[in-house]
Amino acid sequence: MELLFREDPYLQSCEATVTAVSPEGLHVDRTVFYPEGGGQPGDTGVLIRASGEEVRILDTRKGDGDDEVVHLLEEGAQLPDVGENVELRIDWDRRHRLMRMHTSLHLLCSLVQGDVTGGQISDGKARLDFNLPDGAPDKGWLNEELNALVQRAIPVSVLWATDEELDQSPELVRTLSVKPPRGSGRVRMLQIEGVDLQPCGGTHVQNTSEIGRIEVGKIENKGKQNRRINLRFASQDTAG
């Protein structure tokens, strides 16, 4: 399956051919839909048949392999046939909010020096859990530094590293709960120029200025050394 979002997260639709229909969902030969993974929710949207009929895609999950995506259709929908040509269109406003929020977590990670033990992204808010033996950073300082990085309009790009290169720089893997996929010979890296570089398979904006103003929410104590830092969009920026 061709995963178009890996190369261009700004693609909002694509033409595709149905390859299988199963109780788990719909399979196609190519897709713009990001499947749930790495703390980022799966995309939602619509499938459009040649007749113009629209079928809601309620969620998107990973299939049996790293390059397999399963599209979950609304219950009772008239399913397309194998071999049928369809259009897949994501809910772009939602996806863009997720891209903005995912990128903001990379900024957060660059400011907080500790192993990441967990994380979750949702529409308009997100959080990262850190192992911080010396305690959490000051909330006011963190809020100012995050928004300073946003306002600097820093370019964001995707790089590829070999498994060997990643083995030689283990400090690049910050997340303990999710390990980067191995075995294909290369690992997808997300770079915020001069600020952050780490393995990530998610979708991101191409410049930090796209994120908009961020607010640091609660900083929660989740264990002896574990601190949960919550982020959200400032109210005036939720629409992008």
C-alpha cells in the first residue's frame, strides 16, 4: 500500500482502488489517511464512489504490516466492490489541528530534559509524560519558551536515518513507550531545524508558526518521578 501522507501530510484527498473488504474494514492500494499510532489518532473523512455517494470513514487503524492501513466505515454503509475506483478525502480541519498539536509536542520535548514515558494527542490538546527525577520545569517559563519557538517560524522537515545511524545515536530516541520501527533499513526522523531531531512516523506542519499560540495546562504528578505536562491551543487559535 502506498502511504501518501508519509511524503506529503498536506494531501487532503487521493484516488484509490479497493483491494479488499473485510469485517475489519476497507483496504485500498493507496491512501492519504494516517492510521492511529504513536499517540496520534487515526484520520476520519469520507470515501466517495463514482456515483457520488459518500461513505463516512470513522477511524483508521494499522493493518497486519507497517505499510497496511485499514479504513473503518460507518455501520450499515453500502460497501464498495473489490477493484472499484474511489476517492478518499480526509477531514482536513481535524487533521491539521492534529498536525499542529503533534509538532508542538516535539517543541515541548526539546525543552524538557527527561525520558518520555508516554503521550497522547487529541483534537485541540495533548500531553507528554516525562521521567523527571528533579521535578517538573516552571509552568510560566515553559509557556513562554514554547511560544517563543512557535513565533520563530522554524522549518520542520522529514529526514531518513539508517538503523545503524540510529544505533550510533541512541540519545535521539526519547520515547520509552514507543520504539521506532526497525527492519526496513531506514527510520523516519522528524527535524525541527536546530531544535529537535527524533524518530517519528506522525504528520506535522512544515513550520512552527503554523502551530499558533500554545498554552501549558496542568503539570500532574503521576508517580515518584513521572510528570505529565498537558498542552492545549489558546482559545483564539483552535481553528488554525
